Amino acid sequence: MLSTNQEMTIGGHAVAPGERAAIRLPVTTGLNGAELALWVHAVRGRAPGPVLALLSTLHGGEWFSVDVVRQVVTGLDPEGLRGAVLAVPVANPPALRLQTRNMPDESDSPDMNRIFPGVHTWTSDQLVGTIVREVLAHATCLMDFHMGPWGSAFLDILVGDDFPRPGLADETERLALAFGLPIIRRASVVGGFPGPRASIGYAGGVLGIPALGVEVGGVGFGRRLEDRWRQMTVDGVRAVMGALGMLDGTPDVRPPRQLVYRTGHRVNPTKGGFLRSRFGGDALGREVEKGTLLGEVVSPYTFETLEELRAPVRGALFYVARDYPVRPGDWAYGLANTEDGTARWVENARTIGAPR
């Protein structure tokens, strides 16, 4: 917990109670002579409280959350805030520049979400190391935003089930439920995917703080859906801040029931072609039966159907895709298994929009 008289220094800048600051953090110099830097947006309340870290665009093609972070940060009033918010809207500037998932170099550390705490001198390691030293060192909770790259969209939250600190998994799940998404995945993130060197694996496994992998939305679906996903995420962040005791009067955005599942199934193409989708952005959260035809991969050359993508189990769609050109392995559909005996429904009696 950040106390009123405790010093918070980021990149040599002391953030005082009641202050809002945009802080530039020089990281390294490229071969072209240009300096690479990160920006941290800090909002510190006058009252003591938790420190929430918001991390966006570790993968350069997943930039949908940048505007979410902007709306959250600019919408906060330090006078009514307890604790502080530290937000990194773009964690991977080189990949964002090219809109690629990973660092565009020949390093051994191309994926920034697999190398925490950044122990080497590759550019990606230096970016991660700066985030760890300047942001996560202060944090008492982390929210790391990921979502579908162009043409695919997500709707779930990943919660670690194998953090060593007793009670941390349940504490993180409580915050995930407060966020208000209909689907939450509880899985072994340290011993499984995405691993101990992912952001949430490191934060929960090493730092011992609640860490949520928030996956909401995508691009290429039109303004109506994308605005809805963006607002859903902003409201969810504020709801989590209410659950942490950082804000008063945040609405209860939980749906009538929420699925907490453990087993997920990726239904992605094994062949390249045009994806003809049967379940687009409006279908997120929908339950489908085993064997349901989700989409087809069609050859752009011969027009023949190369592959049918069908639901392997009965479950809820937590990622979907629109019609778009796909390569083998590209995102198409994800199913939360609701029939394997490990999934459970959380029933909520509160009314959506009611104050906390």
C-alpha cells in the first residue's frame, strides 16, 4: 500500500500526492542513432491506497487497448483517488511501429511477454527491465491488456491458479469477477501457458501481487462493436479499482452470471486461405454445441473449401474472427469448455449499473 508520506519516484521524477504526470523513460539507443524511450502516465491520489499498474501493447499488433488506457488515465481525478495508477500505454514501441506481434530484430528475446524480468541486453529485455524497475516495483496489482490483432477479437480474463502465495489466486479471481466479463479463465500460468516469464506469471509468481491478463476486443469489426468493447474495458478497470478500494461509487458491471473455466480449446486453421466466418464479433460469449461449424478456410485460388473449423466440445466462444485472410495457426476461434466438470457458473444477484 502506498502511504501518504511515501516517496514514489519514476525515472528520477518524484510523483507527489495529488499529482498527474507523463514521464519519459529513456531505454537505449538504436543502431540508427535514435533514442528508444517508454512513457509512463502516473496519477497519484492524495489519500493512501494500492498502486495499480496498467500495461498495454507488449505485442505491437495488439494496440486496441492504447485508447482504453488513455480514457482510464484522463478520466481519473487525483482528489478522489486512493493510491496511484501507473500506466504504460505502449510497452513495445518498435513492434507497434511495424504493427507486428514481436520485436523486429534477430534477438533471442523476440516476444516481450515471455522474458520478464528482462535479464539480457537485447532491446526487448531492456524495455521489460525498465518496466519492472520503474513500474512493477511500485505495483500492488497488475492488469496486462491483450486482444486480437486485426480480424480477431477476444472476451475473457486470465487468472493464475498456481501462484505460490496462499490465497493469491482467489484474490485475483475476485478482481476478475469484479471486472464484469462473462468469461474468466483460471489456469496454471506459471507452470503452463503463458509461463513464469510472462507479465502476469512474473507479477503473481515472483512479486506475489494480483495479476490479470485482460483480453477484450480487437480491430476490424466496425465502430459499433469496437466502441462497446472499449467502454466495457474502461468500465471494467474502474470496477476493479472500486474492488481494490481505490475509488468510491463505481458501478457493479457484473452480468447475471459469469463462467469460470479451466479448459480452453483453440480452433485455428491448419491451412492458409480466406476464412469465411460463421461467428463474428457479435458472437463473443455465445454457447455452441459440439460439432458446430464455426467457419471454413477457402482457397483464394481454386475457391475450394480447404478446411472446416468445428467446435470440438460444447462451450462458450471467448475469441472469434471476422472474414479475413489467414495463415496456418492464425486466430480464428476459442472455446471455453463447459462440459468437462471443471467449469463453474458464478451467479450474481446485483443489478448491472448499481453502485458499489
